[in-house]
Amino acid sequence: MFHPSTRRLRMVAATALVTVTALLATACGGNAQAGSDGSGSGASPVTVTDSAKRTVEFPDGPVGKVAIVGGFNVDLALALGARDQIVGIDEKTINQENFAGFSSSLSIGASSDALNYERIIASGAQAVVLYGNQPWQAAESSLKSSGVKVLVVSSWVSQDWKTNVKLLGKVLGRDKEAAKVLSFTDKVSALTARAGQEKTQATVYYEDKAGQTSGKEGGKTLAFADANIKSIFADSPGNTIDSDPAAVLAADPDIIVVETDNVYGGRSGAEYKAIAAKLLARPGWKNLKAVKNGKLFLYNPWAFDLAGNQISPLFFATFAYPDRYRNVDPLSVVAEWSKDFIGATKFTSQGYVYQVPAQ
């Protein structure tokens, strides 16, 4: 397994697992599937303010059937124990969340940009959940006459995590489960907060699998900020934006993190080495500080894009400030979330992070 400060963490792997498990044990407290039934029968009306600052009312109480778009939102719904309430998911997310074994019959369209509103209506969903940066306005317009409500939940925005957990928990009738989720992620945040003790803030260049980066509104930029790290494109407007190779060389960041395909089950060392070779062949990259110091990390985002970007900042913090995290392995935190909250019981830590050797 490759992960931050590989040599150090291999030496303390046992300590890491014991330490993190102890810190998080009170949060897990059993499977999140137990608790509320999500039924709106005979319940009081539910009124919420969603991520788009809209007031959304459910006069019959919590929603019993829901269609969900986006991996972060499905991840949250599973953690809330609401799997049986999900009657529709976009195909992109069904494929991404392959660990869950969702049937293709749940498909409500290829992606957020190609939703099939007739399928959503036919599914019996009382609400469809989308991110704020997805075309929820079009969904609202198309579904208005059907009575299907549109709920905007941007669960990928790390700073709004607590609000969104409570929001979706209330709508799905899963308040008790929401409290368990927040107890878990509060423990994770306490670990990440160690990075704030650093007097000198590390800089980072992030690149996704398409060669683009994250701008001012991007989820990764926000996650880096949570880890007390400054993205070199943090002041550039936009969410996912084009990268500038010259700007990367000029900034000479302390660390570089490059995203690969999102695949549950990890990637092989050979695959990572092939990707690393292409990166190192780029003009000027072998002269970058991060590359020389062994601070170039490749990662499979499946293990990072969980719990509303509450876990990814912990990974990034360990990359940037390894001395503060000698007894912490973020992959053990992922294991806790995977097995105790979202039902990914076969999760193993191999193949999610690769630290390129110093050049």
C-alpha cells in the first residue's frame, strides 16, 4: 500500500489503525441502517431550506421514495441508512458506486445533464435530489406539474456538510442516523485540524484525470483549505477550470496531487507507475520541488470523495504535513466509513494512493 509518508506509516501501521479506531469508535456505534423508517405516514409536515436557499415543503412529512443524482449525495443517503428509499439514480453514479450493486433498473438518465423525467415520475419518487451546480432549475421546471419536488443538496461542499447532513436527514426521516454521521465526521475533522497548527502553509497543484484543475469554487480547492493548504489556482474563478502548465512551473508547489479514474477496488502499482511516467515526462516537471522531494501523489478518488469531502482534507493534510500525522492512516478512516456507514464491506486499503519516489 502506498500512502503519505509511506516509509514512516508502514512502520506504524498497527498503531495507526488502533489510534484512529479509538478516536472514531464512539461515532460508529453500529450500522447506520438501523433507526428511522423514513416513512411519511401520519408524520408532521417537513419544511427545509436547501443548498440553493429555496424553501421546500413536504406537507406529508418525510419522504419515503427519492431519486438521487450524484455520487456525494448517494454516499450521504447510504450513510443515513436510506438505501431502501432510493428509487432512482443517474447511470454515471450507478457505475461509480459499483460496490453497492445498484440495479440498472434504477436509472433515471445517463447523468445530471441527461435526466429522463418520465422515468423519475414513473419511479414514484416524491423528490429528486441534485447538486447546486447541476441543472436543478431544468428539473424543477420539467417536474413541476407532476408534483415531484426538487431538492438541492450540494453535499460535496465540505464547509456546508453539517447543514446538508441535517437537511437530507430531515427530509428522509433519518434524524437519528444524521446525528451518527456527524459524530463520525466531527472526529475526522478533529484530526484534520492538526494541520492548522502549521505556521507555514503548504502550496499544492491539483489535477484531475482530464488534466484540468480546481478553481476558486471547486470542491478540491475547498478541501485543501480545510487542510490548511493553498491551491495555486485558488484565486482563479470557476469550479473545474483549465490548467496552465507555465503557471504550475512558475508556482513550483510544495506538493502535487493528481487524480486518476474513480474505481472502487483500487488500482495496480503498474497502472500508477505508467501514469507517473507520463507526468514526469512533461517539460520541467522533474525540476519541480514537489517531484524532487517525493511529494507527487497519485490517487484514486473513490476513497477521497466520501462523506462530503470530510475525509479528503485529512489525506491532503498527511501529504503536506507528515510529521503531524505519524500515527494516522486516512485509509483506516475510509475503512470505517465504508464498512459501517455505506455498506462497502469488502473495502481494502490497497491501490488508492501512490507516492511517486523522489526524482
